[in-house]
Amino acid sequence: MDDLKAKYLAQIADATDENALEAVRLAAVGKKGEVALKMRELGKMTPEERQVAGPALNALKDEINAALAAKKSGLADAALDARLRTEWLDVTLPTRPRRTGTLHPISQVSEEITAIFAELGFSVAEGPRVDTDWYNFDALNIPGHHPARAEMDTFYMHRAEGDNRNPHVLRTHTSPVQIRSMEKMGAPLRIICPGGVYRADYDQTHTPMFHQVEGLALDKNISMANLKWVLEQFFAAFFEIDGIKTRFRASHFPFTEPSAEVDIQCSWVDGQLKIGEGDDWMEVLGSGMVHPKVIAAGGIDPDIYQGFAFGIGIDRLAMLKYGIPDLRAFFESDLRWLRHYGFSCLDVPTLHGGLSR
């Protein structure tokens, strides 16, 4: 055994790479190695001989395995040192100027909207993009015969045959988040619900997926006057124009009563749109006082609480503020377009520091 020990410890010390080390391991302690063959001879020995040879063989095996492990670790360290000597980087070199990323206009405008409404006391609420038609339609007082519930306008999820549960849809607005927030937090409540929504439409000003932000405020004494003030504050901050004029026109939405579409002052000069001046008007959002049935669907007593709600297209606001002519470009993943319209990822919008570049 002393001869075996000296033999294999020398071979382990002389191994120059892991392949050579593995060959030594197989020859020494592999299934057909010399130490294994010696252990098989224990059965032919007398009990007295086994008491001496058995522990000695186990000690030899353990010593060889320990030497193998130490050598393997040493070879790995040596290989890493050699690699580090050949692979190096001069961290003092200047960075490449185009390596800095840019924020998508949708992300930028979403951050701007969030910053404005945070100053007005609104928190951000989120919900699932795939929801039941109860949250998407029924809870919002949208009847079964409403055109918005047709398959030509709404993406319905596949249902297995015999499945009688409420069908699921890709949400057509972020209003389901309002219902879930009312169920979870109760009243009083002030939230905005930004996120992606889906409708079956595609042209220069419509895409199958787009982004909305909806707002909801519930309390005991809220009125349309509060809604008007909040929206005027938002437009003035977002477009960075003091005293921007708004116009409310009577409309109809199933989830609000009374309902109003909101226009902002604008002008067209030589084909160029200018917000906040002139004699023309542009529709930008829908709003109104929350219908009592919607409040009740959220688990809140409509005889005690009332409130207002509004919905704005984030994509449309980005197009108006930053002069983007085609909505489809938002989703084409063109780096040239993003470098032109993108924003610095370190330029966090705030009201005191400025919303945009």
C-alpha cells in the first residue's frame, strides 16, 4: 500500500491538466482501479487480515481522493489566472456615445402623468390585462347588447367546451382596475389606473393594443366642479401651458351619469397643431360622475359616496405633446425612431424639475 500511495501521489502531483488528472483517478480509485481491486481481495482474507487491511485501504482511498480534489482545485485556479491574464479591460477608456439607452415616449408620458396626479393626491393602481367580462363590462353598467361587447371589437379568450364560467377578455379599458380597487380599498378613494388595453382596430390613429390612464375619485361631497378643476390642473401641468382652456360637452357613457367629453383649446396654423391657443377645440378624453350602479358593483354604498372618473389615451397625449404623426410607429421597434423621439433614462419627470426635455 505504501508503494501504491507513493505511486499515485506522484502521478497526481505531475498531472498538468484535468484530463491527465482524471486518468490518474480512474487508474487509482475508479471501479477498475488498483485500490478497488485490492478491496475486492478482502473477501479472500481471514477476519484477522481484514481487520488490518480494510482500514488501511480505506485510509489510502481517502488520501488519494483528497489529493485529487486539491490538485483539481489548483488546476482550476491556475486556469483562471491564465484566463485573467489574457482577458482584460481598460476601465479608463471612454464609453461609446450610442451605448446610452432611451426611454420610449409611452414610458416617458406615463411617468409624467403619474408625477402630476401624485401631486394631486392620486395613487397608482394596477390590475390584470386578462379579466372576466364581469369586471370589464357588467360591473361597469355596460349591457349585454352594447356594441363594445361584440367580438368584432373585443378580444375574447378561448373557452373549453362545457366551461360555464364567465368568459375572459383582453381588457378593453383600465376601468376594471377601478372596480377591483373599490373592492379592495373602499372609500374615500383617489387613484389613477395606467396600463395597456386591447381593441380590434388598426389604422393611423388606432392599434389593437394601446395605453390608457383612467382616474377615479370617491368621497361624500365630490362634484363635477372637482372634476373640472383636476383636469384643468392636469392639462396645464402636462402641456406646460398656464391657463389652458377646456370645454365640456354632454355625452353618454354607461359607467358615468352625467357624462362629458372634454376638449382643449388649440389652433391649426399652416398644418401645425398648437395647444393652448386659437379658436379651435380638440377632444382629448371622456369623463363624468360615476354611475351609482358602478359604485355599488365595487361594494360601496352609492347613497353615501359619489365621485368622478375620466379616461385618457396615453398614446394620444404623447402624439399631441411631442408631434408624433402616426400611432403605429409606437409599436414598430424602429431604433432610429426611438433615438429621435426617445428620452434620457436618467431624466426623471417631476413638477418642480420639469416634466420633459
